[in-house]
Amino acid sequence: MKIAVMGAGAVGSYYGAMLARAGHQVTLVARPQHVEAISGRGLVLEARGTTETIPLAATTEPSGVAGAGIILFCVKSDDTAAAGQAMMPYLAPGAAILSLQNGVDNAERLQEVLQRSVIPTAVYVAVEMPAPGHVRHHGRGELVIGSSPASAEIAATLTKAGIGTEISDNVIGDLWGKLIVNCCYNALSAIPQLPYGRMRAVDGVEAVMKDIVAECVAVAKGCGVSTDEAILGKVLGLASAMPNQFSSTAQDLAKGKHTEIGHLNGYVVRMGETLGIATPANRLLMVMVRLMEEANRT
């Protein structure tokens, strides 16, 4: 099958590599340095104790999605509308588009741009890109995709490629669960530039996480979304499962990049304001990351 990854950073490149290794014709649409490295030698993938180089196509042009039967849409949340508009002229009529993005409303926003169905997808993977053309996998890798007429076939394709995939009738609840995890870990890892294990062990962090979870659950409930009753335990237990992982926000700040904080803690703050629900813990983390972004500009 022909598959394209729009916005192939660490996450998109990992899934693209897994699919290419399974024999699919994969094209990554990515930044110039990443494309140049992949075009020269292939994509280096470190995963599960092995390192291999996987040949696949890569381009900087949105036309790379042309003819693809499945498109994994992996751009940063702030770039959703612009990237959607850029690839729209090249979409095959029957292409299935999956939004593999942080936050809870990207699929809906992309659907408005494209005026066609987009499948929301919750992503559970720890990866980083230590250099252009090089992806390092730290753990997990499963996906939860929304229910659609194409979902069963897509899930079978992904599963055969070694990507555990579940179809959910409540994918918005899954996305909120992922959002809550991100709200607890992303900024708290980014501000001190600490991996999850060391960050979580600091005195007071657990209490802050409990405050963040309580705010997020209250806002989700106000939005009519049912969250996992065990979400707090999952949040607190993640650090032991991924002790050496740095959040994507930490990685972005370390590279001087703009972060997605406005679609993580910032989204909870905005929705809380709309609903009249106080979110002081999320607001503080959002502002701290924005201050660090500003400092990176000087």
C-alpha cells in the first residue's frame, strides 16, 4: 500500500519506518535536513535493542501525499490548518487520513479545512530524533483510532506492521486521557529539562500532578467527556515505565523551537475559562513554558 506521513518528525518517522519495513511504499513529508539525510542513506531507526537503516522516500513538498491510500498527519498542532491546506490539492479521493497529533481537537480542525472525514488517533509512543534522518524509540508504540468505515482495514495494516492498533468508539475520551498525561508531564519535564523518572521523584511533583489531573478531569466533564476513572494512577505510574524519556515540549525547548503548550495545558485553560472552571496549575505551567519560549528568542 502507498502510505504518506505529513509532518514526519520523530513520531511520524517512527511509524513510517515501521510501515516501510513491513513492505509498504512510504513517503515522508518532512523538513529539509531530515529529507536530505534520509535521501542520502535511508532512515536510521533505533528500536528494541537494534539499529537498522530503512530505505524510504522523503520530500519537503506536500505533493508527497499524492496517491497515498493512508495518510498519517503528524504536524505540530499550530500547523494543522496550513499543512492541511497545503496537502489538500494532492489528496486521492479515497484516502484515509489519520490525525496523529497531540491535543484533542486537531482532527476536527483538520476536517474543517479539508471538508472530508479525518480519523482521530491517540498516540502512545516515546521517541526522539537525535539527529536528522535518525529516530530513537524509547518505548510503547500503540495507537487507538476512531471508528470509521475504513478503520478495520487500517488497523489490520498497522497491526501487521508491528504497530498495535485498537479501534475505539470513544476516541475523544482516549484523546482526553492522553491530553491529561501530557498536561502532567510535558511542562514539568521541559522546565527543568529532566527525564520523567528524575522529575517525578522530586518532592512535591506528585501533589502538583494530582492538582493538574483534577483540573483536567473537571474540564473534561464540563465538556461532556467521560475520562478513565484510573487516569490518576496511570499518570503517576508513567514515569517508572519511561524513566529516561524527555517530553516533546522539553525536546522542543532544548532545540529552541516553539512548543505545543497552547494545545496542551493551554487548551485546558481556555476551556476552563469558557466553562467557568478554575485551572491555576495548568495556567502556571502554560505561562512558564511560554516564558521559556520567549527567553529562547533572545
